[in-house]
Amino acid sequence: MSSLRSVCVYCGARPGADPAFLAAADQLGDALAQRSLRLVYGGGSTGMMGRIADRVLQRGGAVTGVIPRHLMRPELAHAGLTELVVTADMHERKATMAARADAFVALPGGLGTMEELFETWTWGQLELHDKPLGLLDVAGYYAPLVAFLDHAVAQGFVAPTHRAMLHTADDAATLLDLLGR
């Protein structure tokens, strides 16, 4: 784990329907703080985003939020972070988050979470970075996606080496262990 200093977490600005999702944000927040890993995330105060940031901060950890100027409103931006970076737009936000992270994890989330995960994964496929990526598969949330990815490999659209870039686990400690290898 010594090579990891920070982890970018992509996750929903909503809490989701299953209480297990927020519990997983707590679990990952605890694991990040326990391992002295800085959380880098989208800077929001709501849903999964706010929950993981709050948990890392409550446990004495460091949190960097990165939020585009157009979302910089009191009801959205988290006011109590270690560091809040305000960017001009979403493109700069994603580039800043990627530059500040040593690894990437997706918790459950919606379209934005998927877009960020797939863009970061594509950047890795194109050798623009060599940072590890992971899915925290909470309550089977990502099981259909994992099945689809395996189907894409079987159909010849995703190379097995590229599929292997995405690590999956159902608990935070195991996933961070996989990313630290």
C-alpha cells in the first residue's frame, strides 16, 4: 500500500435505494482514513459523495474535493473539506481528480459515476496513466455491469488485458489491497 497516497472515488450524489450503499461509503471512508489515504472526489455534500467525505473527515483523514464552478452552490459544495479545488468546467474537474489520485474506485452511482469510471479506464487502456481501477460491488450493484464486461470480452470488443485492469471486490479492505499491488 505504500505506493498509494490518494484514491479518487467516483460515486453518486444521491444515497441510492439500498441502505447498504451508504454503509459501503462509510466502510470505504474508514478504510481510507485507517490507511492514511487521501480521498479525492467530486466535492459534493450530498448522497454517497457527502457521506464518504464526512466519514474520512470524522476519522481524521484528508479530503480533496474538486468541483466545477457551475456546481459551486452552498447546497452542493461540501464546506468542511481539507481542500476544495474549484475548476472552470467538468473536463478540468476530471483531469484534476485524475492527476491528484494514485488509484480510482467506483462506488454505486449513476450516469456521472459510470462516465468517470469508463473515461478513466479508457485513459489507462490508451496508456495515458497506469493507475489501478476498482469497483466496490455493494449488494451486487455492479454484477450486471461485470457480466456485460465479460460478455464484451467474449464477443471480441474488449481485450482480456484491458478487462483485467478493473479490479472488483465486495468489501473496501479487499479492494484497496488489490489496488495496492
